Amino acid sequence: MATERTVALIALRLTAAGTVAAMGVIHLHLWYDGYRYLDTIGTLFLLNAIGAGLLALSLLITPIRLLPVLATLGALFAAGTLVALIISLTSGLFGFQETLDANLVEPALAVEAAGCVLLAALALLSRRGQTRPTGCAHKGREPDVTV
């Protein structure tokens, strides 16, 4: 029978992967919609879409022991994407100024913020409960400690 932690971990993995995939779809859609013609920004949108796709897939197939690292990196990826959008909205990024009225800006803000929260929660939950090695070469034997 699955524990509550296991169920929560599976639910977080799926929702985090879905959120990251949504980030990628938004960036790919905007890239096809014309952002590909923008210097630097166009390339970054395509790279973001590819990275999001790889991250979403990795979140689904990564072994549990590596999940804390992947989820942490994913949270940083989502946070970086969110910060780039906020900079683009406020002062401009690489010579490009975005507006809140632009296509998919508000959904992107919501999805990227949700991605940060979900991936951070996944990193914490997947780390909790993992045991650390004691440093003993043999099971059942306590390490020699001199005080």
C-alpha cells in the first residue's frame, strides 16, 4: 500500500512535469508566432522550450534518489525564466520590451510562478526521508569513534 508521502510525491512529480511542459509549450508557441525573428530572444525561447521538454521528461523518469537534485535544478530553471520575463516587462531584456497585454504573458507568469513553487516543494519532499550513509563498510557495525 502506498504511503501518503508516496502519493504526494507522485502527484507533485506529475504536476511539476505538467507545469514545466506548459512552460515549454508557451515558449514554443510564441517562438512559432514570431519571436523566432527577434535577435537573441528568439534563440532563447527555442532553447527554453527544448530545455523545458527535457526537464519535464526527466522529472517523470528520474530515479527517486536523484530527484532532489533534478527538482532543485528545475526550480532554478523556472525561477530564471520567471525573472527573465519580469525583467523584460520592466526594463527590457536584450533590447526587447514585453508588455502585460502581449500574447500569453499572463499565463506564462502564472505557470512559471507555479513551476517554481511545485519544483521547490518536490525537491524538499523528495529529499525528506532519504537516509545518509553512516560511513560503515559493514552493515550492523558501528563506526569507531574516539572522543
